[in-house]
Amino acid sequence: MRPRTLTRAAAATYAANAGAALLGLVNVLAIARALGPEGRGDVAFLIAVAMLSSHVVSLSVQEANANLGASHPDARPALATNSVLFALGLGVVAAFAVGGLAALVPALGGDAGRTLLWCALACVPLALLKQYLTLLVQADYAFGVTNLSWIAGPATTALLNGALAAAGAITVATAFAAWALGQALGLVLLCVYVARHAGFGRPDAALARAAAAFGAKAHVGRLMEVGNYRGDQWLIGATVGSRELGLYSIAVAWAELLFYLPGVLVLVQRPDLVRVDRREAVRRAARVCRAGFLVSGVAAAALIVAAPVLCTWVFGPSFAGAVDDLRILALGAFGIVAFELLRNVLTAQGKPMLGSAAVGVAFVLTVSLDLLLIPEHGGRGAAIATTVAYTCGGIAAALVFRHALQARLADLWPRRDDLAWLARKAAVVVAGTPLHRRGAA
């Protein structure tokens, strides 16, 4: 069932993501205060290994779930069961591949220890299935369920780590275990929803091949995007050490409050963009992109001004090195908005390979700048690489968007009436009364 307005769906989803980010900060605070930069770096490294590995091997089946689940509701039961099989098979492959590489090149395993590394790799199937089912559930407009699943993880983790820190019993191992338990709880919520609605049907080999074929097209971009998602954290942990990663992870934790906005807009727009024609998809994407620029600009300015308080007052003087990292990351807000939203409309309109061009630009710059800057400048180098890469990737996404969908770049530039539009949307959220019905952007 379609939500009454995009605005209310976006607001609820952003609230859930912002709430998850805030709870994540509580979790980070508990770990950082108890274990210091080095312990925080070890935990961040283990999470990066699990999440990054899952993204590398996912085959982007979640993208196929979003499109096929929205356009063919009767296929959802088979898509759900196929997702379980994909997650198990690909997860095992990833675990043994990364474990083998770490045995050959010990630095890839970081400083946390081999036992904890294998625990992180054991979480890869869980992370994969959560990705797959999230977009499948959202294809049914069930944003409330995915919001609850999203916030369940950090809520559980923050509660457990807070209690352990208060008792003086928190360690790197317990902190990572709390994260894994939170992720498992979020997955259980998704599985319950699927079981009660579409259900888990018989596996469908033909549908699996179609999903893998579609996902493979999007996965070209996903593989390159991996370098922009926790790849820098893995590299910092492997080359500079856990302490520097601990500082950088604090900056990333605050910056994610800013970066969630385009991600949320991607999620709530996707089912509609799949269903409309090219002209309407362009109109909707352009309007939301302009709004994203305005909101992200204000939020970025606030983070830059407040960075000293957010890093040193909240986490302590030992994290002063995160201030500059956060300020640099905040400057990438505009590029991320264009990068995420414009690639999303290309994928929704059946052109995932074209969106990969923008990812390619960001990937090449990220890898090149990470390798050049991180060994010498640590987290600050990673922040510069991320900001430059996303900015250039956003520009590339805009150019591809214009060419592939016959759009005008001028339509992406914020207008005076966008402020009034945002004010009306805010009124919708506050009042709880929709200003328009189906078909509005």
C-alpha cells in the first residue's frame, strides 16, 4: 500500500535514521570513553570488515528486489526465499575469501585479533540478508517496518554497551558482540514481516537468475562504491593503526547524521520512481534533489561550527584530532546528495549501468586519494579523499542524469520557491495532514 505522501514517509524514515544515528553516537560514546581511541578503532575495524565484505559480494540482489518486488508483487515470496539462499551462499564465500587474504597479508586483519576477525566474517550472511529484505519490504511501502528494523540495531547496541560500560565490563569483544546482536534483531523484525505478508515461498531458479542479472548490472557500481563505504576505515586500520581509526570513526559518526538525508530520500522515492514514466521521474527527482541541497547545506554549516564541541566536549580531549576530519567531511554534503539521488532515479528507470559511471569517478578518486593521503595524513587524508570523491561523483551523476533522461541541469539548482515548498512539507509533517494525494512529488 502506498503511503499518503512522500513527505511523511521521508520524514518518518529520516527520523528513524537520525534516531539510529543518535543511538549509534551513544554507543560510540560508551566505547570511546571506556576504551579510548585505540579500542574504539578496533571495534570500528571489525564492523567495517563485516559490512564492507557484505557489500562486495552482495551482487546487488537488493536492487533487483526493489524493482521486481515493486513491479511484480506476486514474485515477493520467491524473492524472499531466494534472498536467504543468496545470503548464505555469498556470505560463506566472502568469509573464506577475506579470511584467506588476511592469513596471507596479516595487516588486512587489523589489530583486533584473528578470533574477532572470524567473528566479524561470520556476520556477513546476516548483513547480506538484512540488505536484501530491507529493499524487498520497502517495495511494499512498509517503511515503518524497515524503520523499526533500522533503529532496533543501534538501540540494542547502545543499551548493552551502556550497561557494560557502567559496570566496567566493556571490551572490544563485548562491544562487537552487542553490535552483532543488534543487527540480528533488526533482521528478525524483517523476517517476521515477510513471513506474515508475502511469506517465504518456493525458491525460483528463473527468478534468481533474473535478479542476479539485474543486480550484476547495478553491482558494477556497487563494487566501485565499496571504496566510498568503510573502505577508508579498513585502510586506516590496516596502515595507520587503531588509534587513528578511532579518531576518524568519531568524525564519521557525526557526519553520518548529515549523510543519512540523501539515503533516506533514495529509499522512500524508489518505489514511486519505478512506477512512473521518464518525464515524471525526472521531475520528482529534480525537486527532491533541490530540497536535499538546501537542507544539507544548513546541516553542513551547523556541523562545521559545532565540530569542536561535538568531538572534544562529548568524547573527551583525546578525540580533538577528529575536529578537522568532521569539518572536511561536512563539505561533501552537496556531492553526496547529487551522487545518491540522481543515481537512484537512473536505477529505478532501468538504467543501473549508467549510474555506475558516476560511481566509477568517485571510486577512482577515492582509491587514488586514500592510497596517497592516508599513510601520511591518516584520518584527515581519508576525509579529504571522501569529500573530493563524492563532490566529483555528484557532478558526474548530474551529467549522466541529464544525458540519459533528457533532463536539464538547471532544474537541479535550488530555486526561491523551494523554500516555500519545504515549508509546506514541514507543515504536512507537523500537522499530520497531507496536502496532496497520489501522484505528488
